[in-house]
Amino acid sequence: ELPATTRKGTHVRVEFVLDGIASGPAALFRLWEAPRAWHKHAEVSPREALAVLTEPGERWRVRDVASGRVLTDVIVSAQAFQRVVVRDLGGGGVAPSIAGVPAAGANKRAGQPLADAASPQ
């Protein structure tokens, strides 16, 4: 069970789902402000879901573990529950599908470019 609040008080639950056609696991990164860099949070396998407790405005990135290719970037909205289904289309790039509450969105869909800070190793 996820806690009801975070240190800042406002929280949302985001569920990342890696679809079944993915060739392998994906790594989930969160952008920390100080120092401004991507930090690995967890890995998720195909057909599995991973829920995280986060705050509106926080930025998350999903990368293919084997290649390091970015599968999607997400800027969290204020909706209490958000589901991001990540579809790995091979070498083609970002293709998120938002299911359930249409709250979280990839930066390209939401029109909010996400500057690449330090790239995760």
C-alpha cells in the first residue's frame, strides 16, 4: 500500500505498464532537481505494472534496458491516479498510450518539451 501523502503533502499515484510486445525490461528514471539529473528508480518487465507515488509536475523517463533508448517521457499531472502504458515500437521512438484516467502524458503529446539533463548510465 502506498502512503497517503508525501513530504510536500500533495501526491498522485502513477502506474507504468510495459506492454507485452516489448523485447525486454525497461528502466524507470525520475528527474531530481538538485543535482539536476536522472536517477534510476526501478525496472519493469513486459506485461508488468509498477506503481509509484509522486507529485504533480515531476518528470519521469522510461528507457529500454538493453539499448538505453528513451521509450517515453512523462510529466505528472494533478490527477490522483494515472496509468501510462508504454509501447516499445523498436527503434522508432516514443509511443506512450494513456489508459484509465487520461492524466499523465508524454512530453511530445502534451507539447511540453523535456530538456535532457544528465543522461543515465
